[in-house]
Amino acid sequence: MHRMVLAYPEAEIIRAISANSGFYTLPVATEKWNYGLQNTGVTTERLKQSFATKLFILLGDQDTDPTHEDLPTNDWAQQQGPHRLSRGQNFYDFCKAKELQAPFEWEIEIAEGGAHSNSGISEFAVELLKRK
């Protein structure tokens, strides 16, 4: 979901959740898609729109297995951190640190007891979607 928010900021999204990604697309023009935004047409203005979209980065505090069978292990992913929890935290911090002088409506949420399980994390996601 974070890739959709980055690539299509004009989408009419009220709230979105990106949960436990294996690696993240960074808002940089120097890396090819889907590691970065090179040749995607995402300008600084469009990136401002993306950051103004309500996006929750939902991470499980137990999603810390660096050898999980579905965890990407290529160099790009490894640079983002050893496991999903750290990769998500690093992604959020990287995006928040961009100085675009525009609203930043993204939030990071850590699901206590959450691991890499769609059914387990979905309870947390439902609560986020209910927020006003």
C-alpha cells in the first residue's frame, strides 16, 4: 500500500495501511522502481501529496525474524534493516526526515504481540481504520 500512496498521490484515499512490508520503496529519484521512484513521474509536488495522505505504517513488535522464509534478503532490503520491524521503522524515519515543508500525515503504529501474520495483524488494522 505504501507504494500506491507514493506512486498515485491523486488517488482518493481517506486512510491506508501498509503492514509488515518485506522492503520499502524509498521516496528517492536515484533508485529504480520498486526500490525508489526513478522514472515514475513522481515529482516533489506529488510527493507532498503522498505525504499528506493518511497512511499508517503498521508493524508487529514480534516481526523480528531475520531468517523468515518470506523476508527479502537482497542487498537493497538488507540495507533497510535486518527484519520487517526495523525496515518499517527506518522507512518511516527516512520519509519523515524529508524536508518538503508540507504536511506529513503518516503515522507509525507498533502492534504489541504482532508478528508476520495477516490474520494476527488484521485486528490492529481494523482499529486503525476506525479512527477519526
